[in-house]
Amino acid sequence: MLPMPAVTRRSYTGPADLRAMQSLAQRIWSKASSVHVGDLAWQRFQHVGREAEWPTMLCEAGGETVAWGWVSLPGELALLVDPARPELVSEVLAWFEDTASAAELEVTVLDAEKHVVAALERSGYAPRKSPVFQSYMSRLLDDLPEPVVPGGFTVRPVGADDMERRVAVHRAVWHPSRVTGPSYRNVMAAWPYRAQLDWVAEAPDGRFAAQCLIWLDERNAVGELEPVGTLPEFRRTGLARAVCLAALHAAHDAGAREAVVYPVIGHPKSAGALPLYVALGFRPYARTLTFTRTRRRIPPSPGPASPEGAHRRT
């Protein structure tokens, strides 16, 4: 057996490195992986001016990215490690401890990432008991029902002149939100964004009342719904179902065989998400676990703390 290539570690330097992080997510994608390529594009570009809050590192070997870590200061870590290189989880955790500035360190992973869970437990992390977590859900796209659009509304992909309304619906749904016109332009410029998979429901008065963005991983034929939302006054009218089904049909036409979505369970703001996705035919296959560890010595802070916290906040 040939020896494993040597691993080098470096800091994140810009969008080209995000593509390197996405390449790992795409290469190891499975139901035991926590990251879809769309997660990285959306989470990195939905806001502007937060780079100092997000120290990020990449591990590379043999011309490939084999692990990465992304900190939200003061002390939250997202990571992805090639299951073929499980020893690198400890490398990422050691870097996290040197980088974070919080007394309590927090790492959220998928319960199916056994190599990551085992390394966390060896490093003294313990699962935190909480009713709030993300359910990872999926459905195949070969039997999609047709969308039924409420009278007077139109569902369609975004167009060239829709930026202002597209940002407005997101900000209203996820209030308070730091998504802006410039940040959404960054999202639209990121791989693998496609305008034909960014769907909205237009109300009779011209407002966008609901939205569903799907990110397509062509290599694995999997689309991810992120984000989905409806203005409060239009909820429970069938708009969310209609716009999601329309977007799912578009994703299927573009080559997706399956779709995934990660609703938050146990939080009041997302109470309607699980019933929506269950009604759309999504079924859970994994869930997130949050591990924490308290440490005695806290190094000096390398940058400002993030007021919004976890990566999946909007």
C-alpha cells in the first residue's frame, strides 16, 4: 500500500479557497456528510464584512483538500474531514483551540459523521442536551406533484430586475437579517448558484411573498433547499409548498435526482418548517449534534466576536 501524501495546512485567502472547500464537500458527499456545496456558498456570501469573524483553515494533501475548519468567533466550529483521513479531525480541533477566544468551545456535527464524533469524544468534548437541532431530510425527485398556486399569485425564477424585491423578501422573512443587495449579488456570483433555481412567489401587488433557493451539486445530482421562506402574512396559504415544488421541478429538469433540506427543530421561528417538508415528501436521515468543552486558559481574541453565532443563521 502506498503511503498517504503529506498534509499541509494553510489559512483561507479568498473565494478560490471556498471552491477548494466545496471540492471536498462534493468529493465525499453522502448521507454521512454534513456539508453540501450550496451550504458553503450561501453561508460565506450571504453577508459582507464579516471575514474577520470567520478564521478558516484548509488541510491539503496530494493536490486535494482533505479537511477544513471554519470558526465563528468567539468559539463555534464547523468542520469537514475526509473519512479516509480521520486523524485530521484532531488537527482541526487543535487549530480551533488556538484560534477561538471563548471559554466554552462548541462544535456542531452530523450524528452520522462517526469519525468526527469519535475524535471529539477523545478530545474531551461532550454532547450538549438541547431540544434544538437540525434534521437532515431528503426525497427523490422522480414523483413530484405539480405545484398548485393560489389565485392571483405567480411562481417563477428570479429575473435580471428582481434584486431589490428578492432581497426584501429575504430580509422580511428572516428579520433581523444582514443580507443586503451587495451581499446577495455575491451569492448570485458564487458557484454553483443558478438563477433558474432561485424561485419566488409574486403577489398580486407585485411583492415577493415567498422564496425557495436550490443549490445543485451536478456531480452527485443532489439539490439543497437553502433558504426557504414566506412572509408572515402569507403563511398557511399554500405558497411555500407551491414555490418549493416549482423549484424542485426546475432542479429535476437540471439533472437533480434527489433533494435535501435541513430544517431547525425545536425553535419557535421554525415551527412550520418540519410539517412543510414532511408534506412535500421529505424524510429524515440524520440530525446534528452539538458538542462542547470548557477550557481553563483562554488565548487573546484574534478578532471581533460574531453577534449572530452559528453558520446557518441568516
